[in-house]
Amino acid sequence: MEKKKVATPLVCHGHSRPVVDLFYSPITPDGFFLISASKDSHPMLRNGETGDWIGTFEGHKGAVWSSCLDNNALRAASASADFSAKLWDALTGDVLHSFEHKHIVRACAFSQDTKFLITGGFEKILRVFDLNRLDAPPTEIDKSPGSIRTLTWLHGDQTILSSCTDIGGVRLWDVRSGKIVQTLETKSPVTSAEVSQDGRYITTAEGSTVKFWDANHFGLVKSYDMPCNIESASLEPKSGNKFVAGGEDMWVRLFDFHTGEEIGCNKGHHGPVHCVRFAPTGESYASGSEDGTIRIWQTGPVNPEENSESKPKQSVDEVTRKIEGFHINKEGKTAEKPSDA
């Protein structure tokens, strides 16, 4: 099969150290947004469609391992090696609250109703913070069997998925009982776990394997061996007919979901790929690398009949409004500063 030719990516500079996590917001009235976590301790917010820099969140004193946005892209959260997780105002860049921990925090995630934030890390404890009562102590869920690597919500905030740094498997925790109710067995530690936009599949990356699990019955649907050790994988959110994976060989590969056949190979990173995520439109996907860059690769319209004239675009005013409200970092890490900064 002839491999699909891939256009030159949008290259997003700004981070001074490796990019270790990427997260897209859902589509909002102002468009959709991309937040990145980096070992340089400064999460960055970008326009998810163009990759244009919007602002930098300043306040962490250690590597940031995970970052995310709530469903409206109004608040951000980050998990850091400085023993804290922070809640941010995504419009101004202000810290709304800092949740102190006793060890490195590796993962964080907003609940779908945006009322709660979960965190996990080296303490092997899942904590659920009530965002309507920021000073209240968190609910602590039974100790994880290993250091927590990834966290995400499932089933309308009734279930939490977690994976560990040092042992295999994805554990499903019942939020009400605080107990593990199911384990998706894997041979190697799971470095990436994603719930598909339609809630049907759980996508995991472990070792040199990408697996797709039924998110309701938890059976294994598909398992594909990759050309190298893979650190992250993401399923296309609209049609679900392709997925992207990236890992140690520095390439970002696109595969057919139904057959596992490679249909595209993107070269350009100068270091291992730590994270890949599809945009909520399915028309592009982003990759973050050891080389400190984010690259946004175009897949084209999901429906070939769609064109730029029929697709609603963000207005300049909408983007400007988002940018102007954001605190710009003092170091001026990007040339695209608002004129009034």
C-alpha cells in the first residue's frame, strides 16, 4: 500500500527542555486549545488549530510532568516534580490554588463536570480535590500498587483509570468505594492511556505495543506490535479509523485502526517522542519530543467534502481576546507577544 504523503508540520518552539505531555481541550466557543507540559517547569497554552503561542504558566519550581484544561478551557491544571499540583486561570495565567503533596506529582486530570481534580505520583495515592472547596482536604483513594504514571476519568466521572511507572496494567478505580474494580493486564508498564472522545475505547501504549480496549466491557479489542518502543498513542476522535503513535525512534507514525497497517510516517523530531494526541476535530495531531518542540501534523478534513469556506473559523477578535487577557512571561520566550504586554 502506498503511504500517504504528509505535509510539513507546524513547529512550535518555546520550551527549553523536553516536552513530556500534551492535552487538547474540547471545542469551545473560542475554538480549541493545546496545553503542553515540559521539564522546563513552564506549561504553555497554544491555539490548538494554528499552534500559535498564547501564554506561559509561571510558578512551578520543578519539571512539570502533566498538564490539562477543563472542558471550557477556562482553567488549567499541572502536576510537578516540585511536590505540587497547581490550578490556573487559563485566561489570565494566575495561580488559583496550589495543592501541596509529599512527593513528585506525575499526573492530573479534571473530571468531565470540571468540579474535581485528581492527582497521582510517587506517593502511590490518588487524591480527588473538590474545586468548589479548594481549602478542603482531598479524598484519598486506596494506595496504588506502584508509583502513578497516568490518570484519566471514565464513565461520567464514576471511574478513574491509572497506570504505574514500574508495573504493568491499567487499574480502574470506583470513585465511590475507592477500590480497584478491574485491571487491564499488560506485560509492561503503560506509559499512555487515553479514553476515546466517544467513550468507546481505551487506548494504551506499553513497550512496543498499542492496544485498544472496550471501555464498557473492558475486553481487548485490538493489539498491534509497533516498530519500536512506543511511549504514546492516540485514536482519531471523529471516525476512529486511524491512530497515531510515537516513541524512541523519533518518528510519528499513523496507522489504520482496523488493520494496523502503517499509512504515514512523519520525520522531523530530533529526539524521542514522548507524547502524541489527536486534536478534537480529527484534522491534525500533535507530538511532543525530547528535542523541546511540539509539532502539529495535518491529516486534512475528516469529511473530504468539507472545505475551508464551509468550516467555521475562529475570528481574529476571539483569538486576540484570549491572548490579551493572559499574563505574558517576563522572559519573553516567544516573539509573538501581544502589543500591550
